[in-house]
Amino acid sequence: MINLENLKPLVISLIAGCFCSALGSATGQIVETKPPEETTTPPNLAARRALLLGFETMPPGEGPALAIGAAEPGPGIFSRLPLHVSTTISEGYDDNVNTAATNELTSLFTNGSLDVTYVFGSPRTQVSLALGAGGTYYYERIGTQNYDVDFHLGLNLRHRATPRVIVSSNIYVAYLTEPNFGFGATLRRSGNYFYTADRFGVSYLWAPRFSTLASYTVNVFKYDDASVGIFQDRLENTFGNEFRFLLLPTTALVAEYRYELLNYEHEGEVLTPALFFDGFKIIRATRLERDSTTHFLLGGVDHNFSPRLNGSLRAGMEFRDYVATGQKTQPYGEATISYAAGKRTSLSWTNRYGIEEPAVPGTPSRTTYRTGLQARQQVTPRVVATLAFYYEHDTNQGVTTASITTPPFSEDSFDLSLSVRYAITHYLGVEVGYNRTDILSDISLREYTRNRIHGGLNFAF
């Protein structure tokens, strides 16, 4: 059984270590012999070809849109001041603060946030850092805390150790209250929780058309509310290896294997005690038994449709072995499309289908399809609009034991966010936004609808 409380200082020290090593790499005086340049391929096409093998960044202005959860870019990697700071204070209205199916509670709220991004590097090393802190105070709330918190950190590092070896890391850490449909931690309020998703990789170029990528990914969920945490606190470790072959200058074929170890912090703990009658046990105790291991066998393709548009597809099978309930085999797939047109337009669309961890006690597993769309458009020199839409369909498996019967059921969730910023001056702007959430479920008490509107001032430089 793993104590997830001990992982917080480990994650913090890991982030600090990556940050310090990136600074050292960015300022070091290492001399490197460059490989021969392509002579028959246009420079931008050669760069995109190397990107498909994992060994180059896109030419300036030709990169993909920001990933979900990433911060807005700063002035640029090699600029004199690659720093972007944004602070917002706003007032708003929420018509279902507690995400309840009945007796919804409405409230006005005040929100304040501060976000800082810093992008820097050298021709060999690129680093981007995003920090954010925010809070929301609700003037009406019954039975829970009157405030929400939102602290997050993102760190991306990419370092070319040799002409053939690239080391990378992508770290995201958050401590928050609101449900986040981007990574599917929870669909309704469950108190404050800690979440981290960190990926580390090493790429090696074996031949001009063939490369491999070995990776390690760790995800952690930790809830402050013990009644939620006993079912949801967990650690997910995934080891993977990609084999990439460059079929065309704009197309790479990929074969991938992943191995996932999933461990719940409270695995084996008693949920309901055994029932005795006249000294004889008639119903055994119910324990938490959710640990599992999973093998993924995947194939796919990465393709650059144009300097501004690229896509990625993985499909195959996952073979999951549960400690308590045996094996389960399921198709698995994921796809991403990214589009960027300079600083004016960016779009990212992600899709995933596979087995996920259930959010309902007593449900052994669920099959989930989720999709997310993020878009940003500079409508005029003064007006910027952003859109985020998430949809999730869950099919929860039923189970029958001597002490409990949980029927199978399905849920659909929709979350839409829209905001518009009008620049009054170069630094000061007015921002308004709207958010709507709908949860539809076969279990009526799990359904809810929520609308939020807000407006305020934003200062950015």
C-alpha cells in the first residue's frame, strides 16, 4: 500500500531538480558538432520530418497549438524578457454551487487569480514554466467551505544531450477544488484534491528514418475528504516504448507498448465489516480491491498536414488484470489534432477511448470516451475569444456480491466555457465569461445542471 502523502515533497523536489538542471543546460558552454544539413529537402520540411522522429522543434510560427492546460506563450524563447504575467479579479453568479441534483444553492462570488509564464532556453535546451494561483469566495454555501482554491504548476523541458539523444519532461501539478473536465479527475464537487501528471522520456535516433522513445508517466490523485479518498486516492505508473519509422517526410508510423501499474492507497482496507449471526459469519467483510496491471499494444501514425496543422492517432488493445475480478480486454484509442496560425489562432482537439477508473463506490471499472476542444482566436487587435468544450460518456460496470449489488449505468457529461477579453489599453482589459455544465445519468440523483457567468478586469504584461 502506497502512502500518497509522501509523494508531495517528492514531486516538489523533482520539479526543482528539473528546473535547476534546465538552467544549467541553458547557460553551459558545451560545444557540439552539428550533423550534416539536408541538401535536397526544403529547411521547413526537413524540420517537420525531424519533428516526427522526435528530434527537432517546429520552425518559428509553425508549431502545434498549446496542449490542454498549457499557459499562453510569452514573447519568445530567445527574447530579452520572455516573461508573461496576468492577473484577474472578477465578480460572478453561480446557480448551483454545490453541484446538487435537487435544492440547488445559488450564490454570487468573487474570484481573483495570478498567472505567470516564463519561456527561455538555448539551441540545445528549451524550457517553459507556468505558475498559477487563484481563489473564489462564495457568499452563500451550506455544508462545505465558502471558498475554492486553484494552484497549479507546469514545467516542460527538452534537452538535446547529443545529436542522437533528446531528454524531455512534462510536469503538471495542481491543488484545486472545482471539477476539471480537462483531465477527468471528478465530475462534481468532492472537496479539495491534489493531482499531478508527469511524463519523462528519452529519444534515440538509430537511423535517419528510425527512432525510439522510452517514457515513464506517473499520475497521482489525492483527496482531502477521507470519505472520497478511500475510494479514489491512487498512484498510476506507466512505462512505455515507441518505435517510430519515417514513411514520408510528413508521415511517421508508430508501434507502441505500454505497461501500467495502478495502486490504490487504501487497497485492502475494510469498507463494510463482516456480519455475524449466533457466532457464525454469514456475510464476509467487503474490502477495497481495485489494484490492477494493464498491457497496451498500439499502432498509429503521426502526420503533418501542413506547417500549421498536424495530427496523431493511436489504436489497439488494452489487457487489464484486476487483483479481485480477473481480466478484461478492451479496444483502446486516442487521437489529437492541433492547428496554429501564429498568435492569432490556435486549436487543439483530443479524443480518448478506453478503460478508466470508476468514480462510484462499488463499481469495479468503467469504459469511457472523452473528447476535448480548445480554441483561441484574436478577433480584432483588441478582442480575443477563447472556447473550451468537453464531452465524456461513461459506461459503468455493475457488480453483485453477498453484501452489495451495484447495477450497471451510463453517464454523459458536457462542459462548455466561453470568454472574451477586450483590451482597453496595452496592459488593461475587460473580460467576461460563461460556463455551463450538464451531467445526465441513469441514476437521477447523480444528475445536475450548472450555469456560471462572470465579468471583471484583467491586467497582463
